[in-house]
Amino acid sequence: WTTIESEPGVFHQLIREFGVEGLQVEELWSLDDTSLGQLGKVFGLVFLFKWTDEKDERPVAADADGVFFARQVIQNACATQAILSVLLNADGVSLGPLLSQFREFTADFPPDMKGLAISNSDDIRGAHNSFARPEPLVPDDRDDGPRDDAFHFISYVPVHGTLYELDGLKDGPIALCGCSDADWLAKAVPNIQERMARYAEREVRFNVMAIVGDRIDAAQAKLAVAQAVRDEAAARLAGGGGGGDAAEAAISGGPLAHAPGLAEAMAALPPTGCAAALSEAVAAADAEIAALQAELHEERDKRARWHADNVRRRHNYVPFVFNMLRHL
């Protein structure tokens, strides 16, 4: 198990290589309500900080039924393990065959055996190590002095109405408080901020990432709804009485019938004959369509940058550098 970079593009691709679809990773630059509100559906948080050996008096939850928790039994795996802690505790996520089978296989394992199962999984380790930094020389195990600072990842996830902190270096999950799907994120933030404040005098390097729903998928769904509403409003404005393809999709089980918000948006449209109100509805839909198209363009550009960065990370430039130096 090698060290990998703490970058959202790396973690996003790592999740994809586990076979999980419909998710992405967003780096958080602020923990204020506005920033958090822009994330959409959040399945868990991953917090990176510089590890220090300190005593934690908080008890672990002995009755955390339904919580996947694995002890970290190997070095350099804490990033992948923190991501797995979110994925394997998330509701409504299509895990794919690899992680579905892994969760089923380890369901009755104690935490240390779950950690060993992660370390012994060739598929999980292979995906992790594919992001290893190429090294010109293989380091030995001698302790010749200070090494890279030891950073550690922990996860915050809601499971069955309780907010948990999952730290693979602990003996078990730590139950922080009761929560709901609507307020767990707001309750997790003070715990992260308290940790940051505790370490602030000697450390300023922190990183918080959120595992969220795929923002391209979400924007495409909203765009389809906005376009359907715009078409229906335009049809009513033209005097056709509406009831076109968009309305039919919302009412009779068409491809958009279960799109979030479509039925409500259709019901809120002014009736035929209300020209001024329908003109406003068309203009509002046009503005929303333009904003969603811009959001899609931005997200696709970001994915393209992530892909290019990952290609560079995975390419071994060492032979090229050696050969170039030989010819100087």
C-alpha cells in the first residue's frame, strides 16, 4: 500500500474504479451554510489532518448495529479506508459488485478482521496503488531521520439516525449525536471545527472533502425538467392549451414522469390565456436553462482536468528523465 495524493480528482476516480457510480468528491473551502447548501445530497465527509498522539476519552459505540467500521491495520491506507467508510455506510448508493460482495462477505467480521479484509483485497489495493507516485529508487525500511508528516483521514457519516465519527485508529465508531438526513451535516461541522481549533496553534494544513451525488447527473435531470416546463409554458402561451409532450410525461408515466420537481412545476404553471404570467414563466425557465447549461459546462471542464491530472499522476516519467539526462 503506497501513499496517494489527497485530491478530489484522485478520490473521484478511485470511487469509480471500485465500481461505484452516481457519486463524486468535492473539496470544501468553507464550512459555512451557503457552501454546504450548494453540495446537494451529501453521503459523508472525509477530514484530513496532521496526526498527533493524543488521548481520546470518548467511548466507542458498543451497539452501533448496521455501521461498517474497520480498524486500520496497515500503513498508507487511511485515505482509501475513510472513503470506504462512507461508501459502505451510505444509503441509496449503487455500490457495484466489488463493494457489494465485500460488504456482504465482511458483514459479521469484527473491526480488525474488516481491516485485514481491506488490506488483503487485491482489487481494492490495486485501485489504491494505481495512484502511487513513481519512485526512482525503492526506499528501504531504515529510520534515517524524519519522514513525511503523518497525516490521517477520518469519516463522518449518518447511520440510522446517529452521526458517527469513524477513525480506523480507534477501537470502534464514536457516536457523536442523534441526527436526521436534513441536519446531520450541520451537526458534523462543529466537530470538525473543534478539531481544527485544537490543532490551530501548531498546524494549519487541513482538508475536508464531501462525497456527494454526481453533480453532472443532477444538473442534467434539472435541465430536462426546466426544458420540459419551458416547452409547456411556451405551448400555453402560443394558445395551444398545453398538454404537449412535457405535460404528458409528467402525467402519464413518460420518461420524465418521476423527475424530481416536474409534476409540481407543471402544476404551478399559469393556465392558457394568462399571457403575461406565461411570458414570465418562459423567461424564468430560459434563465434556469442557461444557468444549468453553464453549470454542466463547468462540471465537465472540471472532470476533464481531473482526468488529465490523473493521467499525469499515473505515468512514470522516471525512465524519460534518466534517458534525457544520459544524452545531455
